[in-house]
Amino acid sequence: MRGMSKTTSENVICTFCASGCDDLEIRHDARDIDSARNGCAISISRFTSVKENRILKPLVRTRRTLRPTTYARAIDRAARILSKAKYPLLYGWSQTSCEAISKGVELAELVGGLIDNTTTSCHGPTILGLQDAGEATCTLGEVRHSADLIIYWGCNPIHSHPHHTTRFTIFSKGRFRKARKERRLIVVDVRRTDTAKLADRFIQVQPNRDYELLTALRTAVNGEELEQDSIAGVPREVIEELADMMVECEFGALFFGLGLTMTAGKHRNAEAALSLVRDLNYATKFVVIPMRGWFNVTGANEVSTWQTGYPFAVDLTQGYPRFNPGDTSAVDALARGEVDAALVVASDPVSHFPKAAVKHLLKIPIVTVEPKRTPTSEASEVVIPSAIIGIEATGTIYRIDGVPLEARKVIDPPAGVRPDVEILDAIIKRTKSLGVRR
Amino acid sequence: MSRIEVTVISGRSLSQAQSRERGKFSDEYARSVAVCELDPDDMNELGAMEGENVRVTTGFGQVIVRAAVSKQAPHRRIAFVPYGAWASMLFDASTHTSGMPTLKGLKAIIERAPEAKVATLQEITNMKAE
Amino acid sequence: MISELLIRNGYVFDPLNGVEGDRMDIAVRNGKVVEKVGRKARLLDASGMTVMPGGVDIHSHIAGSKANCARMMRPEDHSKDPEPRTKYTRSGVGHTIPSVFTTGYRYARMGYTTVFEPATPPLKARHTHEELNDIPIIDKGCFPLFGNNWFVMEYVKQGRIKELAAYVAWMLEATKGYAIKVVNPGGIEAWRWGRNVRGLDDPVPNFDVTPREIVRALCQVNSLLNLPHAVHVHPNCLAEPGNYQTTIDTMECVRDIPTRGHPIMHVTHVQFTGRKGWSWPDVRSGAPEIAEYVNMHDHVSIDLGQLIFTNVTWMTADGPAMFALFKLTKTKWFNADVESETGAGVVAATYKKSNYVNAIQWGIGLELALLVKDPWKIFLTTDHPNGGPFTAYPRVISWLVSKEARQKVIDKINKTAQRRLNLPGIDREYSLHEIATITRAATAKSLGLGSKGHLGVGADADIAIYNIEPSKTNLANEYKAVRKAFARAAFTIKDGRVVVKKGEVVRDVRGRTFWTRPKVSEGAMNTVVNELESKFDDYYTVRMANYPIEEQYLTASQAIATTAEI
């Protein structure tokens, strides 16, 4: 726009995948972004498409059509929907700030609802696994400095976390590992992914058989004999060789993704992976870092845990926190048809949840707080447009490894569009003034 | 033959992530997620052409998507459908008490369906309501 | 808001001002203790009750990354101890690692009004502050960790104490931290490779400095920066069966460093590093030796880390010690190393009376408390939640004031431990005055918090009123009543407002976060900042511009400025 002076903001933190890349340079004026440098392709797309597909006005469904309305009316309708409901679900949270999530917990307690975040369909099983097996982990810099063995299992960082290998693993430079040749990369997956193409060893495992392979590795690592010739499609000699590499390295790092959490076994797979790493610590130094996918899913777990004691799937309907995934988790509660209203913040469950859950979700009133048009916003009763964290609003986020960062505002949001934290605060105030009794 | 049995996995892809940022109602997004990546040998066995539509059916639903030759092969009998509204037509809502639905490792049948159309995002949502 | 309050006729214990149970009034206006108030003041009748300054806890792991990892790992810790929401309070859960709202309320119910989180990894300090911001009622602060930090070790190796001091000043401001914390100096860096250091003179791998050098340098820095608290130290060798000598050597190694009339070093949770012996079946109490050292030297203070026979959660920055102890318990273990700085470990554990080692450890804590003569040198903690939950403080108080209460437990512990402990032979019983000292007056003084821990004019009006009538109560006989009284304060007052009545929270307020801001010369600071800038991207995966925390981040910031001598 003519007359607006342009500037370059440095050390900008990207809010997409949770790698927390914080060396971005964004050229912008007060309202628009010209260019983004240093980020990966997804990051550049995120910054330069910031204005595309935006919801620009609050919307309320009247006579079956979503129509623009005032902010006050949208807040009022949202508050009424949530306070009337007996079993409201407050879902999403992984793509917004900790400050907003904190408001979400407060609102869930106020209306007596279920608060769950995208962990429930992502690394929830990892958390369930660590609740049994613990976790030997570290911040990403430790891997960069020290790791001579890197394993990617059931994840494809070239596609999901494009700068992971350059910032933290095989292409990174650390105090004690300065070159690629000082590290070995093993990739375990069902396909020869683009990440596997970079590996020193690629191990193709049969789908749904990771548990057996992990257990076989644990057996070998603990010095016991394997009896079968091949496990999960992997020959015994290969398993034994992999076990030797793991035991003999100086500092090993296992990164695993949804290939473990989403397949048969789920949390048992995660538990097996976590147990394997724990066992390896008897022989050498080994760490595990699950590949979290959204820029603040870790933050959603952290805030939920320090405020309620539990990381996701928290039921506050009884006036105190209860946790029982499978029962108090979003997909289950929806599929059972018990939820009678939903608040969705920065997420698109209509697109991503299984059909049985979506079928019910589409029958109940949905309040969506979201920057961009999605199938969930299109199916809602109330839609309130929100500012994008790390671009149009400042907020605290947590990286994959639990390092907290302040993702700062770079440009103004479109006129009338507010940060999530403000919107949720307004819903809380309106709900209180309506006199919710629980 | 015009049908094969596979295991379906879903996940992120670069193009899915990039196009998602631009907007879920864009053609670009639909092109990057309403797709099923197959091992080249599986494509041959199915007899499908690159870009031709196929029907993917699991025990929980079915969807028409475009077939594409995978650049991350070999993976015989594994089909990759990126995260998105189309993939989720196939998922198992049962979480086996973990809270986690099954989004990977689903048994599926893929059939050639060159005359069928890929649904739009709105049509997909409507189908989920049925 | 009622701004004037008169607490009438209570038995006041204010050790810092020499008040030992005199019946007197305490007047409060606008959140401070004042000389007197007008006739319209709200009256609070404290007749027949004990009035003390609000409790000041110097060491309790309540907030931050490892506390939250522990909460996440241990849902079983919470499910039996829920806290429903009330008209005044948010809901939450206990037990050993309560959620943040519950933490603040439970402290307030015991009459505590200030608590310090003692081990904060600087890279994750923002997380600590997010949690501290959420903890209601109490004033708080945190101690950032320095003992395994790369910049620290390099400055120590180079002998550049002035630059080290400027770095520490920069870090305290960047992390909004209150004091220098050292945990297993050098050992957590060795843990990078799965190792540990074996003592004060064992060099740190790849850095060629010793724990002794690290500790000494940081104590010198503490003096140069005029920081309000001593260097707060968790010594090496925590997981060794016999480690009391390391504790004494650690205290001894800084004896020659000039102090300003305050202790130069505070050694924390000494119960865990007060064992004598070569192997687990053979451990004894090293409390007499440590107590003798503390009695003879004024440059150190200690706190107990008292053990309670219950289910606990071990959490500490001392990663290698946690793994070593996990291998003994085989429960579940969490580890989180922090790049270039420090680490953390969490293990679920249980202490049993029948277990020989647990029984000895239980005895060590109490022996320390009873053998150290000066209550200004020894503070009551359980190293929450390592020794036990902070809600067990009243139980510890009952053991200190009553030999009979102790004996009841001694009768039930492992028989060999009974024979080998010194505790059964110790008759001393604490007075209320001494209890007030070790739970509030001495801790506030040690922290250098001039407005806390006392009830003189100008003090913050943080006041606890307990249902004990000193003139009519024989503490030793009526220890159960003592325990009950300290568990549920009759009144807790925070900044002049009644927040707890009859042990229940009646008002939710927000406290302040205290941190120190040493003012260092521009020249010294510029030198260090330039050096940091040149190395930061090599050492960290976060840019230097994104590392510091702004003051506005704290909900209610209370900076303590000091003038450094550099």
C-alpha cells in the first residue's frame, strides 16, 4: 500500500510445525507481508499466504445460512450455546497460543465441559506410553551437539518438518559432531520416503508390525537371542546389526512419528519405543523425541497439564478434572453421540476426524474460532475470525522439545479480527454474565 | 486386474502442508490431498494411469481420489493418502480405549474408477453428515 | 477492599524482631504492617491464637518443565486427590505434584505466603514463569541453574571472574531469576555422555574444569553482584550411598571467600547428601558430622529435605543421580537434558518405614534439625516433592516439637535403622519461636527479602494465624493438635487481605514474582554481550534475541536491584 513504510523483522519464529525455527526474516509493512526468508517451503507459504482464504467478519447462522454479524452478537450466541449445553466439547488448541489455551481451560471449567486438543488424534498414544514407560529425552540442541546415531521411525521429516535435518540432525553442526560423516542415519518406515533416501540404512517394516520390531530390538539390545529368522519383514541379522549400532553409539537419538501412534498397537507402540530407549541407557546415552506436528500442540499439553493435571482429554463436567482417554477423548465422545455442543479453536475436525465422529459433530451447534475458512467453519453456527499467532498476534508457544518461545506479532490482523485470547476472554465474560450455574 | 488390496496410510506431505496454508477450498489443496500415491508396480497391476480416478474402500468408508505414482517407493501394497477431508472418509473412529482413531494401517481395496468424479470439499462434508 | 486491619490480642512470634509469644496487636494498612490504624479498621480477634509472619518456603519444586513432565507422567498421582472448584477457587488435582491452582491454595491454607521454585533451566525459564504466573495467592520466585552451563564453565576455565559475573547478571535479568542455583556441578554435563562426576575434583569431560572451581567461582560472583541470597547448592554424589563427606567438602571449599556477613553458600536438602557408609545395606547417618560443621561455621546455611513415609516423586536437575536411583527402584523414569546448560530427571518412588535406607534417611533429616543448634542456619523443607509433599510440613513440625511424636514413628521403622540412628537418643524439642524461625524468619532473611518473614513496621502484611494457644499448650504432648493447627490456618492474610479462613480459601489473589537485577558496569556488560552474540548460535538452537524474557511477561513483577562491584 502506498505510503506504508517497509521493514524487515528478524529472528521471527515460524508457527507451523513445532520445530520452532526462529531465524526467519520477514519483509513487511504494517499490514502486509512481502516476502519471507530462511524458512522452509511450508513456512514461506504460511507467511506469504497470510491474507488468503480469511474469514473477515463474525458469522452467525440464521435461517440455515451463515451471515455476517457484529462481534458482540457472535460472542453472545457462542456463550449461549456453550452455557446451555450439558456436555460441550472444547477442541483444537494446538494452533493457538498458551495464553488462549489457558482461557480455554477456564471456559471449560466454567461451562462444565470436555477440553481436548489435537494430541488426541496425534501423539496422545505417546503420552499414554510415557505414562507407563517414562521418557528419556532432551532439547534438540543436545542432539545437534552430540548425536552420532540418528533414527527416524515412522516419520518423514523432509515432508513434515523440512528443516529438522539441517537444524538438528544429519546436516547440522554441533560442538562434538561437526560434519555429516560423523553421524549415521537410520530410517525405519513402511515406504522408502524422501527421508529414507538420505539414510545410511533404510529398514522397511511391514505395516502394523512396528511393535514386534521394537520388541525384537529390545530383546537384542538387552543381550537376549532372537529366535525367528525374520520379524515384521526384517531379517534377524539386520535387527541384530541395528541393535549393535544402537548399543555401540556414543549418543543416539530416536525420533518417531505417527507411524507408531496411529497404527495397530498405538500407545503400546509408543511404550515399546520409549522402553527401548530407556533400556539403551543402561549401555550408552540414548534419547527419544517424538515428532510433534503443530506449532503449539506441546503447549496445549503443557498448559492443560499444569492447570488440570492432565495433558488432553480432560473432563471438567463434575467440577474437577478427570482423565480417561477412550472415554473423555474427543473422537470417542463424539462417536458415542454424547457431546451436545462444540467450541473449535484453530482446528478442522470436520475435515480430519473419522466419519462416525464427524457425523455427530455435524448435528450439534459448533462455535468456531479460526483465521481461515474450513469445512468446520462452514458447518458452524457461529464463526469468529481470529488473528494468526506469530504473524498477527503475539503468544507463547512450545517447541517439539518443550522449549518455550514467544512468537511475536509482525503485522496487524485484518480490521476487526482479534487474537484468540481476546475472543475467549469475551466469551468467558459473557458466559458469566448470563449466569451459568454448575 | 482392476482392483488390488492394500494397506492405507495417511500423513503429511509437503504439498499438502503448503497448499493448506493457502486455503482448504483451493483447487491446489484438493489436488494435493485428494490423491492416492501407489507403488509403480501396484499401479501396473491395477492397470491405472497416472492421474486417473480410483475408488478406495476400507471397512469404514470409501472415497474417490486421483491415483499418482509414488516418488517414495518401493512400498508394494501400501497406499498413501495425505491428510485431508478425503482421507478421513476412510478412517476407523474406534480408538480401542486410547482416544486415538486409526488413521494408518487400514486394510483397503483400490479399484479403477475412471468415470467417477472426485468430490468437492463441500460434497465430502455433506457425505459425512449422512 | 478493606485497607485497614487490626489483628488483636494474638500471641505474636516474630523472631526477626525479637518477639517471642508476646500478646500484642498487629496493625495493617494498604498491605503493610503499620504502627497503628484508625477506629474504622476491620477487627480480627486473634485471642488465644498464635500469630506469625506468613510462611516462606525457600525450596519447593512447584513450577516449570520438570514439574510438568512429572505431572504428565503421573496421572495416577492425581486421580485420587482431586480439588473441586468452589465459589472462590479453581479446580485442580494433588497429590505429590499438584496442579498450579491447587498448589497456591494448599500453601495458603497452611499459612504460607512466599515460595521459591529452586531449579529453573534458563532456556525453559519462560515455562517456569508461565506456571508461577498461574499459582494463586503466594509470592514467588525461581533460581536459574548455572553449575553445568557452557559459558560458565568456559569463564571459570579462563579465570575470568569479572566476565562471569557480568554473564550471571545478564542471565538473571534474561531469566527473571532470583539467585544462583548449582546442582551437581559438572555432573550434568558429564551426563551428556551417560557419565557423572565423582567428586569436587573430578574434571568435567571436554571442559577441563572441576566442580570445586565452578562452585568457588560462582560464590565469588555472588559476592561481586551483591545478590540477596547465597549460592544455593545441591552437591555432587547425591546417588552415592555415602556422600556426607562431599557435602562437608563442598561447604569447606568456599570457606575462605569473603562474605558480607551473610552465608556464602546454602546447601539444600542435606538429608539426601548426609549419608555415611560404602554401600546401601551399610549406610548410616552423617548428620552429626554435618551438624558439627554447620555449628562451627557461619558461612553456610542448610535446609532439611525431610523425608516422609509416603509415595513421592523425585525431581531434580541432577539427571545422572535420577537414573542411578531409577535403576534401584525400577518404577518409571523421565529425563530431559537441556542444551548447553543443565538437565532434569523425574522418578516415581515410595518411602517405606520397613526399608532400612528409607528409615535412615528419615532419621538423618530430623537429626540435622535437632543437632544444629542455631535455628537461623537450618530451614524446614521436604525438598517437595522429593522427600515428601509440602502438605506434610505440619507433620514435620510435630516431630520437631515432640520427642513422643518422633518416638511413635521410630517404633515402627526398620529395627536395624532404629538401632543405628542417633535420633532415639536426642531429647531436644523445638519451641514455637524456633519453628517460626525455621519456617519463615530465617528463610526470609536467607533470601534477603527484607519485607518478609517478620511483622515489624514496613513488613508486607503476610500473616498466618494458627489455632494454638501457647500459654495453654504443651507442644510436646499435644503434637497432634499442633499438626492440625499448622495444617489448617485459622487465618491467612496476604498483603493485608484475608485469603484463608478456618483453613479454607475465601479469596483468590495474585502474588508477585521476585527476581534480581544486579547493576553491572556498562563496559563489563558490553564485553560479555559481544562474546555471547558471537557464540550463541553455535551453542543454542534458539537465537539470542529470542532467549530473554521481558518483564511484562510476569503478571506482577518485583525486581530487586543490586549494585555490583564490577
